[in-house]
Amino acid sequence: MLDHLTAIPLTILTGFLGSGKTTLLNRILNGNHGLRVAVLVNDFGSINIDAELVVGVESDVISLANGCICCTIRDDLAQTVIETINRPERPNYLLLEASGVADPSGIMLTFTAEFIRDQVRLDSIMCVVDAEQVFAVPEMMELKIRQIAFADLVILNKVDLVEQSHIDRITEWLDERFRRYRLIESCQGNVPLEVLMGAGRFDPVQLESKLHSLEQPDCTHGHCEHDPTDHLQAFTTWSYETDQPLVLESLREALRQLPATVYRAKGVAYVAEALDQPAVLQVVGKRVEISFQNEWGQRRPHTRVVVIGSVNGIEPTSLRQLFDMAVVLDSSNT
């Protein structure tokens, strides 16, 4: 049986028809990111993969030179996923594009079944919203609301096609219906991998390496001035470190109270309740998960948490105070 840490993480992309999910996936499939990402789509028709990147086509699977594969979702979603992760080149990450008219609740239930939940871990649910067409097709508004409600992060796409006043109207509409939702604005589906997936340099196992700021110029409404292939825009990181043990439940509460401008947090924690076991933290949007590794081994027991959020949404003093509240005041009592 695979444990929680070896199960392959999965991101589900939801969003109404035409919101830009496939554009976002195209960026990943054509990217030079060094990750083996398996993308599951309803069909290959709308996926635009550069011909020189394709190294093989086998039935309903396209293999790419960058290590990615693209698979067609068959009727049995769970079986498709199991076959995908059991391929000789085991993927590091799964991305599933739901149909534009799919209710995400049914897809979530698939990955809570006992026979698959130890092999695949639901990392996040992202909902892509078309800024220009969010209020169109009013008869489908209930479905759109459900897609947003189940999401850990809402990606407001195509903001370059509308005025700021329209974006303000959308956020007011969301404020009336949802509490503490995470909203990311994007142009042409341009969302950093560090936000979309817990992968690459933002993976907990790579937190010992030097952090780099992710700050980049943001979109200007009406036109995207930046290179659309640049996946690191208008985001920044902040880290918290301590050698003092933390109270597990206080740490969990601190993670739950992260502001809405923080999109993802990951790290390894030294907790009083399990001093010999590193606690691995996974936070995306409002989803908080804490699991344990076997032992620290040769590593120094300590806590390091990295958060990623909007450039103007990271307030170091407030974040440090939030995590400091979880520190055990008298470590001799642990």
C-alpha cells in the first residue's frame, strides 16, 4: 500500500465551457519544466501540442519529449487514472481537465474510493472562470456557482479582455456568495506551476535549496505586456523557519487562518506531538493537509514553511506572528 506521501498528487481543473482550461493545459504540455506530468482530457481535439514535441502515440496516449503524457479520459475515470500512474515512466503529477458542464462533486467522489485513494492524493481543485463571459448563459449559473464553490482556487482568466470596473463587479458578485475564497487573475491561462501544482522548486523536499522571488510584472488590463510563456508573474514567496517545536493543532489553525492573498503553502514542521517525525504540510487555498514522514534521519529537526501569494498580499510581520503563536513556549514540557 502506498502512503500519503508517495501517492501521486492530482489537480482537477474545472470551469464552464470556454473559460480557458485547455489553454492552461497547453502551456504545461508544451513547457520545459522537467516534470513528468500526466494530463487527462476528454479528447485530444483541442490540445495543441507542437509536432516536434510528440515522440509517440499509443491508442489514447500521446507521449511527449519533455516527459509529459496526455491521455484521453474514458468512461471509467478511475481505471484510466490507475493505468496512467502505472506506466513505466511514473508521472510526478496528475492534471485532470473536467468537462465544462461537469459537476466537480462526482469527480471528487471518484478519488475518495478506497481502492484509489492510497495511490492518488487530491492536491487541489482549480476553477477557471472567463472574466468576459462569467455572467453569460444565465440558465447555467447554478452550475458555474457549484464549480466555484468546490474549488480551492478560482482563476479569473482573460482579465485582459475586460475593464477594471467589470473585474470589480465580478469580485463583488463572488463576495456575496463565498467566504474567504482565493482569487487569481490571469491572462491567456498564464498561471505559475508553483501555484497550480505542488511541484518543482516549491515541493517540500526541495525547500532546503535557496528561494528565489517570483515577482514579475503583472498584466495591464487591455493588453498583456509580458511574455505569455513566462509562468512567474505577480507572485512572491515568504518563508518561516524555527528550531523550536510547534503545537500541532496550533500550527493547523495558523494554516487555516492564512489570508486569502496566500494561494499555496508547503513545508516540513518540527512538532511537539511527534518530535522524531517530520510533519509535511500541504496547503492550497482553503485545503489544509498535514502528514508525517518516518523519521528525520540525518536532517536537523526544524520547521520551514514557504508560502506563495500575490505580490501585495504577503505581509511578513503578520504571517510571522501567526506562526509564532504555534511555537511551544516551554520546550522542556514536550
